[in-house]
Amino acid sequence: MADDFAVDEGIAKVIVLLKYYGFELALDNAVDVVNNWQQVYPASWLRTAVIEALYRGRYKQISVEEILRSWQKWGKIRQNFDLEFESIICSKVESELLSSSSELSNESDQDIDANIVVSESAIEKESPKLNVAVSETYQKLKAIAADPTPLPAEEEEE
């Protein structure tokens, strides 16, 4: 079934986002899920619906389908996220994964899974630099914790 349709760049991005962010899929196959959505909803809505689900913190196929149904009822997209959120969510995922392959329809899910690897350097780049070991507060707390002498008891006032 997955081999029956050609995957354009927009649909490929939807598949990559679903796999990368670990969406819970009923069919366990992102290509088939996206193919089913494509038959019911406008293809141009799919990527935006997945990003909207991410924005809402809902990582399930059913959540994306609820968003798509509500948009279908209104007859238009109603997104809550801004371009900055979309850029953060999509930029690295799409650029790294789609640069290696512009055609996902010939790849099996195992091949896609092999391409979806978060490099430690990318995480380190985006993570704040915390050097707890050298902070003054940390050193003081460490000294207090290591000191075996009990703290003096407070004297009661009469």
C-alpha cells in the first residue's frame, strides 16, 4: 500500500515528523497513516496538523485526526503555534533527514528509523550550558553535606 503513492516533499516532511517525535500510531506505519489522511483531508493541512499536535503536547495519531476533523468542520486551518515554534520543531529534523532522501516511498520503516537519530552534538548545541560543579552555591552545599559535625541547636529564649 505504501508503494502505491508517490511521496512529495510536504508528505515526506509529515512522515519524518511523525517518526522523529515518536507519535503513537494505530497502524505502526507512518507512511500508511499519512496515506489514509491524504485521502480524507487536504494534503496541505497534514504537516500543520502534526505541528499543532506537537504544540498541544499530544503525540498520538488520534490527536492529529481530531485537529484535522475540527479544521474540516471550520473549512480552514486554525493553528495556535507561531512561526518560531514551527522553526524550532522542524528546522533540524527536516533539513537533516530530507537532505539524504527526497523520496521516502521506496524506503521501509526500518530504513526511516535508521535515519532518525538524534545526534548528541545537536542536543548539546540546543541545551543550556550548566556547570553545576563549579557554581559557588553547589560548592557550599557540597561542603555542608560532607561536614560530619552537626549543626548547633538554636537556644530557646526564656
